[in-house]
Amino acid sequence: MKTIDLNTWDRATHYRFFKTMAYSQYNISLALDITHFLPMVRAKQLSFYCAMIFAATHELNKVEAFRYRIRGEQVVLHDTTHPSFTALPKGSELFNIVTVEMEDSLEAFATKAKKKAEEQTCFILDCVEERDDLIYITCIPWISFTHLSHPVSLDKDESTPRVSWGKYYSDGEKIMLPFSVQAHHSLVDGIHMGKYVDGLQGFLNTFK
């Protein structure tokens, strides 16, 4: 992690412009093609949810803008970020928030994440609440949404990206997944969203 020098940062003007706004979050929703990815994950007998958490986080970490966080009057850049995701215990309608450190491989991460989600018995661990090297992830597998918004605090420094997806569906020969990304405009612009989505779709198309 490093602290950004706002006097020399090429994004400083844009950062300050959006930081003055009462609400600086914005959200983009789209459909991802998982025609290749879904059967590959099933063939490996992995949790699709955990596999998507890895894919979404792995590709988000490749786009520097998503690893910036606002800390008061400072901006920091994390070397990597880790997923903090919702998990619904079997037989319950109350979800937990589970945080898992990233791994180098999808298989290793998916196995670890599934195990931790099954073992966690509390809503959220206290040690997680103060971290900002996270990506917040959730899934709504009952709905194929076309748009999604997230609750956020009124703290204008809240800059953790939020990634979500819904119920996948057939579109002709393709299997499509509703997908949503929310970010702080002081740190992330449309071009960064585009790079992320392109990278993620590429990962989903080529995973073996």
C-alpha cells in the first residue's frame, strides 16, 4: 500500500471535483456472457458463486483505479484487495458477511471461500469492519435484474467498490448473467469500468 501525493497526482483535479458532491457513487449494470464459464466451473465441481467472486475480484484488482481508497484528506493505493461477500447459511433467510483473502488460483480460492462461508456463524467479524482493502460483493440469485442500487453511508469518503450479480438466464444459445458495479467517481471513471468489464468478460471466456 502507498499514500498518494495529491500535489502531483494526475487525477487530483477530478478527485477533488467529485469529492465535493453530496453523493459521489455511481452504478453501471450490464449482462455478462457465462456460456463458457458456467460449464467449466461445474465440471470442476466448484461453487459457481465462489468462482464468480474470484473472477470478479481478480479482474478488479488489475484496474488500478478500483484499488484506491479515500481516508479523510488522504488517498491510498492498495497492492491488492480482497472480497467481502454475503453468504446465506443453509435453512436461514439471514445472511452473513464473509471475508476471504485472495488466492492465486480460482480453484484454491473457491474451496477456501466455500469452507469459510459454511463455518462462519456470526453476521460479520469485528476485525473486518475497519478494513478498506476490500471489495463488497453480493448475489441475488432469485432475480434477473436490469439495475441494482446499494445502501451506502452518508460518509463521502466511503469508497469501497460494490459488485453484484443476479440470476443467470438463457438468451438464445448464450447464458447471460446480470451484473452490477458501483464505485466512487472521485476514483473511478467510465473508462475504468470499461476496462474492468472487458477484462472480466475475457476471463470468463477463457477460463480452463
